[in-house]
Amino acid sequence: MTGQVRTVDGRVAGRRGQATRQKLLECLGEMLSSSPYRDVKVIDVARKAGTSPATFYQYFPDVEGAVLEIAEQMATEGAELTGLVADRSWVGKAGWTTAQELVDGFLEFWRRNDAILRVVDLGAAEGDKRFYKIRMKILNSVNNSLADAVKELQDKGKVDKDVSPAAVAGSLVAMLAAVASHQKGFQAWGVKQAELKPNVALLVHLGVTGKKPTK
């Protein structure tokens, strides 16, 4: 936290105020993990944080405003996903390693932020541009690098010229997001968690390179 954290009325929050604000965000994040977003009330968040609704309103206009703050922090952390694709090789055994690490990192990021991502998806689906931008910021951290990877292979003659790097990358990222948000549901289809990563990685590798991986 920095000294430039401000209250709703524009005052700079001191160290104690920053700690209180962060505590409120942490408690809200915990509540989103166990309660439907629409059921979370300011008074409940304040009580869990050991403070008052009046204090909550010093730092956030409402629950949605606080949720957006958590989502923005998560989206910033999501920049780490870029490293799973950028400047990585998709040739030979290295390509199979890249595909596996991308899928593993993507699914783990989703599991770690499952509660807030469900709210982001809900807001984006309802047409809230603020949540939509956050969702796209996270997906773009992988999408742009994947498109570059396909384009690079295409320039080297390893991928057909009629393939659209942007379309391939976008489709793969949309698939990853859908799979990541449905991880628990796969069990109902008889898919074990250990089976998920290698099979999704196979699809990603095929999508990027057009070839079965070298293992």
C-alpha cells in the first residue's frame, strides 16, 4: 500500500487507515468465497473486519466499489500469466513444455482467484464495462503473446499462411477461461483433475502449432 491511498472524500489515508482499508478488502474477499455476491452486505463486511459500516464508507462507495478494487488488484497480478507464453519456444519438446506450463499456470491462477473471478464474469456477462475491461485485461495477458507465437511460427513456415493468429489465440484463451471456471464440474463428467491439464495442453499445442506434441 502507498501513502497515496485516499478516502472516498479525497483525503490521503494514513498508515492505520490503509491497514483498515486492506482489512476490509481481505474480509470481503473471504466472504465472496463462501457467499453469493448479491448477498454480501456492507454491515457484514464491516462486522467481520471488526469495524463499522461508517468506516467502510470512508474507503468505498459500496460493496461493488470494493469488489472492483479487489478485481483490479487481481488483474494486475494476472500480468504474471504473460510470462507463461512470451518468448517461449513452441518447437519440439520445448513446445510441449510450454503448453503444459501455460495450462497449469492458467488453471492455478483461476483456482487461486476463483471467488472474485466469478463476480467479474457475472458483471461482464451483465454488460458492466468496468468488469468487462478487467476480464479482458486478464485474458489479454495471454492472448496477445499467444497470437505473437502463432505469427512467429507462421513467418517461419511452420504454420499455414491462411491461419489467423488472432482468431486462434482468442479461441484458445476463451477455451482456457471456460475450462478454468468449470474445473470442479469436470468431476461430474468423470474427468479426474490429473487428467485435465495434459489433455487441455494437448489442445493448446495443437491450436498453436497445428501438430501433435513431441513428448
